[in-house]
Amino acid sequence: MNLPADMRRGLGLNGAGRVILTQDEDGIRISTVDQALKRIRALAAPFAQGRESVVDEFLAERRAEAAREDGEDSDAGRD
């Protein structure tokens, strides 16, 4: 689909870019992928308040495990 240059600029698109088309009772809406992600994050935010992201939790667990393993390795060298 070709969009006029002024519409692409208005959406923050340089050259080719991906857009999402949604239709509702008022018509068709064009949004960028970034705009859609921001909207999804805003909709999900109330459910995630007070919680770390699952990815952050996983990374923290892995770092703690790696630190424990490093400590065990250095203790083994003392024997």
C-alpha cells in the first residue's frame, strides 16, 4: 500500500515501513508498529504493576545461579 509522503512523515515513517490497519465502526485507523506496541503496553500496565518483568526475573535468577557457581569453583581450588 502506498501512503502519501506527508502521511508517512506524520506517522514518523522514513521510506518503507510497516503499518497496522484496524477497522472499527468509525472507519479505518492506520498506526505504526511502534504505536501499536505502546498501546498494548499501556493496556497491559495495570496488570503488571508491582511486578518485575518475567524476563528481568529470569535474568536475575540466572545471574544469581552463575554467581553461586563461580563461588563453588573458587572454593574447589582451595582444597
